[in-house]
Amino acid sequence: MTRILCALGVTAILFAAAAPAQDSPIDPTKLIGKWEPVEAKKDAVTVVEFGKGGKFSLKAGVGGKTETWEGTYTVTGVKLKISAKLGEKVVTEEVAVLRLTDDVLETEDSKGKKEALKRVGR
């Protein structure tokens, strides 16, 4: 999901949108919880937490320095849309959810880049 989280510079990352949709072919309640990349980069921290009511937070950093962003998300069909305010700018990203289980989240962005996240803290 580091793909959903677009790097801003070296450490900044992004997300986007509102409350989970009821008519989704994937179960949006399975998103709720903390996720991290399956293939984490050395000395990098990336943790995404999806909460109830379409809220999310992202903690990301490199070399011991981390930042946290908050935003919203929605699920429509197989699309996950995430938005966050970074300074004065609202950044939005939308990805296709390829697979969502209790422990794995796989996505693909509009450029075909696939990412896999694993659930943390179960």
C-alpha cells in the first residue's frame, strides 16, 4: 500500500476520501485496523490505520524521523479512494483493491503498480 501512500520527497506520503460504501463487492470492514508494507524498506516506517467512519491515519518516515497524516477514505466497488490534507493542499489517491482478506491487502494503481500490505497487531 506504499503505492496508495505516494512519497512526498523522501518521507511524506499520501491518502484519500469519505465513509465506506455499503454496496461494495469487497468487505470494507476488513480494512479497519493497522497495515504495513509486506516488503518494507530498510530503515523506513510506514503504518496505515483505517478506522471506523471512513477515517485513516498514516505514519511514515525514514532514518528515525516520522510524520503522521490524517484523512478520510471511501470504498466504492473495488476502488479505495483516500484523501489527506498536506499543508494547504488536499491530496487524493485512488487504487483498485485486488485482494482483501483478514490479513492481506493488495492494490493496483492507475499506472499498474501493485502493492501488498499485511495487517499489524493481531
